[in-house]
Amino acid sequence: MKSLNIRKKLVTLAVASAVSGGAMMMMAAPAQAMNVSQDNLGEVLLFPYYTVKNGFDTLLTVTNTSDRTAVYKIRFREALNSREVRDFNVILSPKDHWGAVVTATTDGALIRTFDKTCTSPRLPGMVPNADRALPGAKGEVAFTNTLFSGNFTDGASQEMTRVQEGYFEVILMGVSTRDPSVSTNTLEYNAKHVSGVPRDCAKVDDLFLPAGVATLNGYMLAPENILKGHVTYINVTNGQAIDAEPTALENFNSVAGSIFEPGDLRPQLSNGDLIGNATSLVDGATVSPGYVGSENGVSQLLRASSVINEFATGAGAATSWVMTFPTKHHYTDSYTAVTGPTLDDGIPSGGFSEWFYNTPPTTGDGKSCDNIGLNIYNREEGTVQNLGNTNFSPAPTSEFVELCYETNVVDFNGSSVFGAGTNRLGVSTAAVGTAGWAELTFDENTLGGLPVIGFAATVRDAGGATVNYGSSTEHTYKRVVAP
């Protein structure tokens, strides 16, 4: 069994050392600043959602756009508290592409691939290399509840159904410029496709044992901005497909020797450059605040004061917004958090308000909630602003309207694109009509909002499987540059 990388507040000792002098911190910072890619290429790909609910499968692809051999970790996290449900390493030869699908089991989910690209570990069901080009050759592995059940319970459900939706991350660990045509270059040579099939994935897999990882870390280069990703949510029965793009992060990790074994929970978003600058454009101006801890750099890049998108419901239409906080668990899950929701000086950590779960004897309620507001507009300037509880359905149990999970789905007017779930928030727009746009706002904090990604999904049923439609629109964000 994997062991959680429990650092908690002890990491503050390392942070204090790193920032013991402002000038020293700037001298140690990487030359290139972390940023969100404008060209959809990066070292890290944050996919906002996966689901196998309501008849949907999740199809995903990752492409190596370079002439280098690339090794990345793919990790799936469930929606409520971002506990890992499966990860493994993927080895892409130059210009290679890897695709897979997340699909439902009786009460859970699994990932299945017909792709020939090498993985470590090799996925169960993968046949020997000589037979892998045969039709139907596939590998698959089920998602697991190991890290939110038993000794790792977190106050929320321990049922396998919890793995059926969430989000996933791809983190590049290293690249190699070694010639894949030279047989002594074990990784590069055996991962290279010949007639559509890698030479020997068993030899590639063997390299990810401890001794092999040490060898790889001895010569492989630091990650580069070379990965492209895509995801499609497809409901074959209803004839619907919804596409989305991951958020690509550039210049996340400048350190060579970052290859980890498949059974290691690293790398995570806390395993990039320890100190640096998070650079973005806000109102046409470049802002580049410094950060300590790569999870804080990512949070800074993704932080928004509000999220804007459209909705359309009625007459066979349904709209759901996906709202994912991909760094939230680094602050709110007391098993794995680097720092908690409130630091010793009372400043919110990461901008989030509550622990998801406190270590015994004090336990939480399986939620970590943050207050939100919502301004709704129809298409003719009609508006209701700062909605109270009566405009949300079902009515919240507290005096506030809240988003309480790592991945949240906001459903409009009683219909849901992705079906029912614990992490749902229903919104009624009856005051302005069935179609328009909305702005979801976060409580102001000293950091300027919350780090969020996502999209709006709309499906339209015009009658019969042959005339259904699906579309997605990336969220628009307002950002505030905090002091």
C-alpha cells in the first residue's frame, strides 16, 4: 500500500529557511517563471473533470509534441476531497500520443486503453508486444478507494461510487535526448514504436524499479513545455459529446532527477520548483508575484475573484458548470496539507476556509465549504444580483450558499448534464428566465479569491439520439492582484 506524503506544517521549517532573506530568495528563483500556457502546451496538464455518471465515458489524450522521449505521471483524484484513486507512469517516445477512456464498472470506474504506448506498471490485460497490434488488445485497471477508506477515512463516503467522478492531472517528470535507435539506450530504444508497437514494454517497465529510477535520474533532463492534452465526455446512447481542454502550466519544475516510481505519490503540484515567480497577464499588465512552495505558485496562477459563463435550460436543454479547485487539498486535507486553512497569524492559507477533515479526536463532516455569491442575467439585461438562499435549490442547510468539494457541479433549473452526485449545487434562474449568463463570486480574502478551473457543459435533446447536441464553453475569470 502506498503511504501518504504527510508533510503538514513541518514544511514551514523548510519554507522559513528558503525565505530567510528576500535577496537570497530571488537569487535562488528559477530563471523562467511559472505561468499558464497561452498555447496549450506545458509540463503540467490539469484536466478539470472526469466522469462515468449519467451514461458518460471520459476519453482523454496526451501528446508528446517534441523529438524527445518523455515520462509523465497521470493521476486521477476523486471529486470530494481529491484523494487519489489511481496513478501510473506513461512513457512517450518522440512525437507519440497516448489515449485512454475512463468508464463505469458495477459500482466504480476503471481506465482502459487500446494504445500500444508503454506504461509502468503495465496495465493488466496488456498482451506481449508481439500480439499488441492485434485488434482488441487492451489494458485496464480499476480505480480504488484505498486512500479514502480504512486508515485513511476522511469523513466523507468510503463507497466505491465516490471514484466515479473527479479530475486528473498529468505531470511531466523528465525528458531524454538519447537516440531511440541505439539499443544500449534501454528506455528510449524499447519505448520507440516499430510498425506501430514499442519494441519491449517489459524492459521499459523494469527501469521503474528503484535501481532503474536512480539510473534514469542520473541522465534524464528536467521537464520541458511539450505536452498537449484533450478530453471528451461522450454519451454514446444519447449521441452527445462534450469537449474540454486542460489548463497547461509552463515552467513548473526546472530540476533534473525528478523521475519517481509508479507506486510513489510524487510528483504532485507541491513537487515543482520550491521558490519562484508566478507570472500572468491581468488587464494587459504583467504581474509576477513570488511564491514559496510550488502549490502556492499554481494557486496564484489560477486564483480568480469570480467565474463567468452562460446557461441554457428548458425545451430539452440542460446546463451544468464544472468548478474544480485543483490545489485545494494542499491546504484543506489534514492528512496531506502543506499548511492548514488558517496560519498562525490568522491569514487564510490558499484562500480556503475550512479543513475537509481534522485528525482524531476531532473529526469534520466530510466537507470543506467556501461561501459564494451569484449574479444572474438573462439575454435582455434582466438581472437578479447577490442571490439569497431562496434562489438556490435545494435550499442550503446553513445560512450561506457554499461550494464544499474539490470538484463541484453547479446545475441550472433542476436539470443536470452529468447526473446526480454529492457534490452538486442546484441553481434556479426563474427570476430572469431559462437562458442567459451568470457570475459566481467568491468571498473576498487577502489573496484575491480562489484557484479554480472548469467549464460550462450544455446538452440539447431535440428528439432522438440522432439529433442531440453537446457543447462546452471555458469559464471566463475576473482576477484581482492582491498585495
